[in-house]
Amino acid sequence: MTGGGQPAQKITCDLRAPQDLGPAGKTLAVSLAIPEPTAVAMLQTQRMLFSPVRDTPGFAEFLWADSIPKLVQARLIDSFENYDIAHAPLRTTDLGQADYQLLIDVRRFRIETEGEPQVEIGLSARIVDKNGKVVASRIVETSEKLDKVEPAAAVSAFDAAFARIAKELIGWTVGSA
């Protein structure tokens, strides 16, 4: 028998979709699907990512509720539902052929520790029609100051940054599709 003790308990945290999006001023007049976002292999993880890459005390046991791309997809759909449930987009697997797709590429989803610590989220978004033609595209990026480099503060900062990203994407998508 070997020693070693109990493995550390993993702590699963979730990203929150913004709730306070105000009344839906303009609704989606077309069907929209949001497939799983693309991302480089490094972002296909449930772990909290740091730039520069390093081990940070307190984060080894921390896991996101799903891989970063799947979590971004789920919370974007939740955000659209919170904006206008009657016209919210679906996952591509939930729908036949949507009029448009909102394609997302996750560019950044990390804690930046050089200089003043902050969380950074960067997404590339494209609205594509049924024929694969890009109708509109843009990059959305934001950061949120991190008061303390510890998991609870990081989750709060990611929630705040994601809320801004989601609001910006919803307004842009509704105005472009």
C-alpha cells in the first residue's frame, strides 16, 4: 500500500450570464444559431489560464464548469435568452438550418499577471448566412481589474468582463442580423 493522502477536492465555478440587459429594444427577426466556439488547444480546458504561464497558489483545485469554449457558448445563449427569450438563438444541434450563425473564436480568456493583475477576455465574432457568406464581423475585447489574485476574485472579475462582452455582442448581433 502506498501513502499519499487524499487528492485535493476540485472546486467547480461557473461563469454568470448577465441578467440586467434591460428591455429588448430590438429583437432578432431571423433564426440564429450559436455553434460551439473555436479556440486554440490551450483554451480547450477547464483550468484558469494565466499570462505569463505560471502555477499560482490556490488555483490548482479550481475548475470552470465546462471547457472555456463550451462555457462561453452556453453563457452567450443564456445572455441572449435574458435579453429576449422569445427570439433567443439556439445551439446548432437544436435547430435545423438557421437563417444565420454567430461564429465565435475565443482569442483570450485569462488572468494577466504582468503589471496590474486583470482578467482579459477577447472574442472574434462573425455573423454568417445559410450560404456561408460573412454578413458582419468584429472583435470584442475587455479586461477587468483583479483586486486579488485568488479564485473568488477572479471569478467575479470574469463575470463582470463577460457581462460587458455579452451586452456588446447582443447589441451588435441584433443590429446586424
